[in-house]
Amino acid sequence: MATDIKDTVHAVEAAAVMRLLPARPRLLALGEPTHGEDTLLDVRNELFRQLVEQEGYRTIAIESDCMMGSVVDDYVTSGTGALDEVMERGFSHGWGAFAGNRELVRWMRAHNDGRPESERLRFAGFDGPLEITGAASPRQALTALHDYLSARVDTDLLPCTVEKLNHLLGADDRWSNSAAMMDPAQSVGQSAEAGELRLLTDDLVALFDAQTPHLITASSRDDWDRARLYGRTAIGLLRYHHWMADTSPSRMTWLVGLRDQMMADNLLALAERGPALVHAHNGHLQRAKSTMRMGGRPVQWWSAGALVSSQLGERYAFLATALGTIRHQGVDVPPPDTVEGLLYGLPEDRCVIDAPRLATTLDATRPAPRVSPYYGYSPLDPAHLDATDGIVFVRDVPAAESRATQSAQTV
């Protein structure tokens, strides 16, 4: 079988990736099947460097808090802050501790040094301010939007004062209470105050939209873009908290779907600004419907990639990363009757595979999905090959000498 797929295999290079696609996509997404492995981050960094230098991509977006990402963006574009502080304050999920992410930020800053603004690389987080254990208070996004508007529009147009917002928000730890993820009764998301905040946020965003011609001329485009982000984030967080307080069987479906909706909205906003490279878990970027079991129940939802692809069409491209072994996590040589097993039989340590052509090759004998003993690793589903533009295959992922410890393994 390996011989049959030889002509779908290419080196992991920007030129090889672009040959798989009909044209340069607006969003080119690279997924990973597990988080925190330096080898996979090194592959990402090298491929993204080539795509920036050869294909003119100007934004790199990763699966990290969209609000915190502005700290990294300020650093890579203008040198604001120190690298250690940026890595600590600019990433969520513990991603700032990974050597590969530090190297990415260091390289982006070096790339931008001395370049005109129009040629500088931008950084973005596109995840919501969410963790597997809960969600952040909407205070930062909501008050930042209010501050932006109050400085630029007639005060009489504002639906409320910032003092009113702070009164309704109360203490932030009411919102970030991790117990609410498992116990809806612990959430404040359906309180009277939360309901009023949702209405006021809707009015603030409506005011922002209605004042767009004035706001674009009254502030820089970067400030306007960030204010849009504040509005999207405040709406998304209040919606997420509302469903954290829900007790219906659809609660988890709503929560995982809302997270990917927030991701999709952020990616579409980045696509408006210019061509962007995207990195996240395969599950967030795939076009196929996502599925998992939570609390003994099956949960299905559309990923950010599926939502974005439905709007951008061929202007969205997705490369999934698959791997052979992560022996330090108990993931050994894959069975030969899986996609990873077939690719493991190739002589290349790293390669790019034409996924649709591979799917055609395997049509008569579609392999079984791989089963993993490691919760943090999601094997490639062969049923998704047709909806994947390419596969980046890494044969072996060795243990790094110094690896960051994740507090939780999560898609």
C-alpha cells in the first residue's frame, strides 16, 4: 500500500503545500493532533517562516486567548515589553511556556525589526478567554469597548456608564468560578445582572456598528479592529456563561459549539485584514463535524474550520498534522491498517501528503481509525481525508529535554 501512495508524498516545504491548493488561500490552517510537543511546533515554525517569506502571509494566529494576544502583537510589531513578560502574559492554556512558541515570537520580532509597517508580521490569538475549567469574566472586554466608545462618541448615546457595568459585573471570581463547569448552579450566567449585561452589551455593539464611518476616521485601524474584538468577545463570553448556567441535556453541545463560534468569528475578522496563517488542534480546524463524549453523552458540533470554510470556500485551506509515535506518552508504532500506519511505512521522517489523492487511493480499502492510549492525542480519522487539503506527517515525536507541563490536556 505504501508504494501506491508514493506519488502523493512531498517534502514539508511551502512550495509543496501551495501545489496542493488551487490558489493562495486567505486563511491557511495547520492543525496538530496533540498540544505541547516541541517537534510539532518546530515543524510549524519552519513551514510558517517559508510561507511568510515566499507567499506573503502577514498574520500568524494560534489557539490562544484573543485578548491576551494583543500583548504579543505589540511586542512583535513594535518591541513593547520584554520577551519573558510577553510569554507569560500573552498566552493562555500555558502555551507561553513552550519553547516552540517562544521561538516563534522571537523570530517574528526579529523579522519585523527595521521593516516598514506595511511589511510587518502581526500576531493574534483567536481562541476565546476560555479554559477547559471555565471562562473569564467579561469585564476586560466589556469595559474596554465602553472606554473606546466613550472617548469617541457623544456620551448621551452610550446606553450606560462604566460604573453601571462594574456594578452589574460584581467580583470577577464570580464569573471565573471553576466549579460552575461541573455544577450549573454555581454559575452566575443566568442571573438578573448577567441578563442586563447581555442587553447592554448588545446596545454597545450596535452603537459601535452604527458609528463605524466616524469611528474609522476618529481612531487608527488597529484601535478600531481591537474594539471590534472587544465587542465580539464580550458577547461571546456572556453567551458562554449563560449556557454554563443551563441544566438541559444540550448544555455541553452549546458550550463546545460557542467556543468554536468565537474562534470562527475571530478568524473571519483576521481574514478581512489580510492573508493569515492559523495553528490549532486539528479538531478546531477540520471541515468535518466534531464529535466527542462528555459525561457519558455524545456531543456533536461544527468546528471553527467548518464554520469558516462554509463562508470562505476555497479561500480556506486546512492541513492536518498526523504522527507515528510519541513514545514518552505511550503512543507506539501505529498499526499498519491505519492512516498513520500506512504513512509510517514510508521512508520519509517528515512529509506532506495530498490528502484527497490519498483518499482516492484508499477508497477500496479505507483503513480503520487509530486507537490511542493517550487522552491528549487525537488520531487522524480516515473518513475526514476527503475534506482535508493535505497532511503533514511526522514519523516520530521524541521527548524534549525540557518540556512544559500542561495543567490539562484539551482540544
